[in-house]
Amino acid sequence: MSAEITAAHGAEGEYQYKTQTNRLGLWLFLVSDSFIFGALLVTRFYLLGLHRPELNQPLGLVVTSVLLTSSFFMNRAETSMAYGDRKGFLSNILATIALGITFLLGVVGVEWRTAPFSVSDGAQGAVFFMMTGMHGFHVLTGVVLLLILYFNGRRGVYSAERHWAVEAGAVYWHFVDLVWVFFYPALYLIGTVIAR
Amino acid sequence: MDTKKSQLLRQGLLVFIALAVITGIEYFVGTNGAFLPAMVLMALVKAGLVLWYYMHIRKVFTGGEE
């Protein structure tokens, strides 16, 4: 199949075809991954109902804003590379990485340590640490992926015509942000605080 | 080409502002009694913006064309 496409449309046509297939594969992966997060969200409402864990509200807003801002810079990084602006790509992806690490430090480094309950404190502990842990692990893998993109970008691996990896990294990063769009209100805002 | 790039960067900024404003409203509503349907609606609008403008979901159906 690949040889037929190359013969008919040249190397560029083959690259486009592969990108299209890769894109479909990436989205299938994201759909399957979203089932895990969906299950965690259902678990949260099943176990806690309209009650929520006692969490640091200002910190929740700050980490949410940080992740949201990281998506903004990721979008700029992707757009820059799509138009061959390597310098813009590198600076924006570095900002995304820094914000991703800040988010992790906020959730795992601060919220986990200061939460007035532990992972073994019943349903709220299990729900909170499982949801933030699974999400945090995705943020961590996203940061690793973005670091790979950054170093490849520095070596000039990507161009305006060939930057599928950048698009994939961006879509994955935004997916992580998308999950937090639902997790943030579910954990921090919806319901009344569980009395200690 | 540069015009198109500037247009896309501007669009990204506008989406970011919209997401930030909704998050602010979400926080306000959430810390003042959290009206559940409003919270769900805001989360869905934010998700739609991210999916459409940042994740370019339409590319899956158009074969890469924006």
C-alpha cells in the first residue's frame, strides 16, 4: 500500500497518508484512555456523591490556571512549527514543559502533602489520590514527551512540512488538560466538604 | 502565510482568554454553593473549546485539512 502511494503521489503524499493513519491511531488511543478517566469520574460520584474532599481551594485554582496556560503555550509551539518558526517552537515548548512541572509540583508536591487526609482514609482518600495520581502520571509522561520534542526540535528534526510528532505531542498535552477540565470541578468545586 | 500564522496565534489567545474567564466563573460558582447543572455546562463548554481549537478534532474527519 505504502509503495503504491509513493508511486502515485511521491514521498510527500506518502508522508501525508501516514500522518492521516497515525492521527486516527492517536485518537483511538485517546478514546480508550478516556475510558479510564471516565471510570474514575464515575467512581468519584458513586462513592462521594455530592460531597467533596477538603482541599486547598486557592491552590486548586492556581494549578488549574497553570495547566490551562501550558495548553496556550503548547498551541503556540505547534502553530510556530507548522509555519517553520523553530525558535518560536522551542521557546513555547520550553514554557509548556516548565508549566507542566509546576503543575506536578503543585498537585503532588503540595496538595498531596498538605491534604488533611491520607490515601487510606476511606473513599475520599482513595478517590482523590487515584484521580490526581493517574492524571499526574499522564502529565509526567507528557513532560517527557515534550522534552523529547524539544531536543529533536533543537536538532532540526521537524519542519513546516514534516512535524507529525509535534502535532501528536500537542494533542496529547491538550488531552491531559481536557481531563483536568472535568477533574477540577469534580474534586474541588462540586458538592459540600466532607466533615472530618 | 504569516497572516495565517498570526490569525491562528490570535485565535489561540482568544480561546485561552475564554477558558480562563470560564474557569474564573467556575471557581466563583463552585465556592458559592456550586449549582451542579451550571458546573457541568461550563466544563462541557471548556472541553468543546479545547477539542475544537486546541486538539483540532476536525482533522480526524477531514484528513488533515483545517
